[in-house]
Amino acid sequence: MPPFSHTWLPFIYLYGFGGLFFSLGLYIIYKSKSINLKRKAHRRWLKILVFGFAYFMIIHAILIIAALYW
């Protein structure tokens, strides 16, 4: 089995720092009032963005687990 530093550490780095920058971007959008959460379309797009990030993170984790144990 490959060591932790070759499998999960890159995953943590990618989604940890990527999530930090993603969250920072969403924060900047919110503070600049570029998003109005009272509007249905804006709420929808926010949900799509967050779901997309989580979706790719989960798929990536599943594929790492599959590669390690199957």
C-alpha cells in the first residue's frame, strides 16, 4: 500500500487549501454585495457551487479508496 504522503496528503492539501480559497472567494462575493441571498437565482447558484465542490471532493475520495483497496 502506498504511504499516506502519496495518497491522502495531496488530497488534504488540494481540498484544504482549495476549500480555503473557495471560501475566501465566496466571502469576497458576499462582502462586495455581488450576491443577494434574497434572490432565488442567487441562492440556487450558491448551492450549485457548494454542491459542486463537495461532489468533486467525494468522488476524488471514493476513487482514492478504490485504488488503495480494490
